[in-house]
Amino acid sequence: LEVLGVIRKEQIEVDDEQSKVLVYFSPTISRCSMATLIGLSIKVKLLRSLPSRFKVRVEITPGTHETEEDINKQLADKERVAAAMENPNLAKMVNICLEGSF
């Protein structure tokens, strides 16, 4: 994702004192049909990797996707994220996206 410019170091904010992480990502095109899956994969990776004290927010970089508000709303909703990961097909897709990641 970094090679494609979807995630850049300067789009990641970590506040250790406040236990907050904010990651912006930029889909490669404004109509990217994979934007929700990309965002969900980033969020799941962070939730699995960071200590549970961290509040994780993943959002689309403003102005980079036609439906960024809807996708950001979905990614911010803990229940929707949990429900998505309970869906075997979607969980499998997320896990495939995360294969080989550190």
C-alpha cells in the first residue's frame, strides 16, 4: 500500500500519551471499489497489533474518494467493524490482505 501511495508516513498520527492512533489512507482512484476493504484491513491490522489501550481511527484522506463520508462512518462504527469480521467471507478477504504483513 505504501508503494501505491495509499498510505504515507505523514498520514499517520500517534498520540501515545492519549492512546490514540489516526491513519489516513488515499485510494488510488476516487471511485475505488476496494476502499472499504482497504480501510477495514488497515483498522484490523492496527487493532491486532497495538495494545488494547489505543483508540484506532482509520479514515480516507479528505477529497480522495467519492463516498469518503460513508466509508469513514462505517470504519468508525465499532459494531459494524465487528459484524464485518464475523462474516466469514469478509474476514477471509481481510486476512488475505494482511498475509505477509508485519
